[in-house]
Amino acid sequence: MSSEIETRVLTTNKEMQQVQRLEKEVWNMDALPLHQTITAAQNGGLILGAFIGDELIGFSYGFAGFNKGKSYLCSHMLGIHPHHQDKGIGARLKQEQMEIAREMGYDLIVWTYDPLESRNGYLNLSKLHAICSTYVEDCYGEMEDSFNSGLPTDRFKVEWWINSPHVMERHSIEDISLESSFRWEMTEDKHPKLINVEETLENITFPESVVIPVPACFQKLKSENNELAIDWRFKTRQIFQTLFSNGYAVASLSKSENQLVHHYVLVPKKTLQLNDKAEEL
């Protein structure tokens, strides 16, 4: 399949119309206006498409960002057609995005994702070697699409320091025990539930690494027990905000064999080999 896929930069009105149609296929929501995507592409942004023949099956959309004297590429959307998901197309688009962003003069790419979507976490952290030390509460407000409805839209703000040793040398977090201080138990409907979070945070000693469980299949859990999904949202919000405020960053996501929970691994951000400006953002 991968040999049939062509990736390229998108710039034309016709290509942006294809992006609009794909947005609706992926998220079933109103698409970005053409004038927005075209203007972004002409002013420091980067829009990439993945094609099989003339069919657009995936895209990434990024625009120029600026904060505290630092310019970066804000990678706002990554969408893959439902018939072509789980084929590595998202990772391929991100790698292409990184290479072209370097040529454009960027050394940082940022984006957001739901921390409870462990599949996205594995791609962003363990495969791409991005990191996160910023938690945004209810980032987009109430959303009605199937992925977000019924929950606060909390997000991790990911930093991808594309010229850093952490990324270029593909540093991994090794020799980490997945024994977590944060405990979970099985509910009657066979879903994981975090327990004793307040007590655990009160007694945490801030070790060299911290392991946080998250549901392996959050959308399934949410569809079958929305109250439990909300419980995960608020408890993990408290955990991550506490750890981020104490200098930690999420550096990887480790998949578990039990297929009920996976684990984020956090380490002090200052121990990661990032850009010198990383601590200033």
C-alpha cells in the first residue's frame, strides 16, 4: 500500500476543495474555509496531502505561529480517510511535514491532541518523539462531533523540536518500570477506572519518572459508559496539571499487553535533549 501513496504540498484551489471534502468524511463537521487554507499556505503555512492516484486520502494542515519571540509551525489538523486509517499514513505525513518544515526554517512544530486518545499519543510521542508539558483545559469548548461530544475538550499541547537530539537521534526513555503509583480497577462493565488519585498525589515524591495509566480504547469506553469517560477526564486532568507544574514532561506512551490501559511516561523536562528555547515556551 505505501508504494502506491504519493505525498505532496497542496497549494491550489482545487486541492483545497479536496481537503474540504475529506474533512467532512473524517469528522462530519463544517470544513475550513478555502480562503483560510490558501492564505495560510501562502504565508508560512504548510498543507500536505497523501494521494492514491487522484484521490486524496489524507492531509495535514499547519499555519505559521509566533509566541515569546519564537516562530513555529502550528500543525492544526491531521486527517486520514476512514477507509485508510491504521496504515501508517499519518506518520508518513508527519515525517514529510518535519522535513519540509526544516527546509522552511522552522525548528519547532506544535499541535494539540486529546491525552485520552492513546493511539494518537503513541504516534506523537513514541514514534515521532514529540513531548508535552502543557495541559489546556476545554481547549475548543463544546464540540458536537462524534469524537468530542459529551466531554470537555481538554488537550495536550505537543512540542516537536525537529532539530533537537531528542528527535534527530530518536532518543527513547529506557529502563522505565511501568509499575505506576496511580492505581486502577475493573468496573462491572469491564472498563478500567482510576482510583485513589487525590491520595496518590498527596504522597507523590516526584521521582525520576512517573507512569500514568490511560484507557487503551477511550472511544469504546466513552460510547459504553460516558460517566466513566468524564471521570477519566477530570482525574487525569488533575494528575497531568500537577506533574507539569512540577517540571515534568510526557516523553512516551507504552502499550500494555492487557489492552485495557496503556501508560504515559513522564520525566523532568530539563533532562530531555531539546532546543535551548524549550523551557521558555
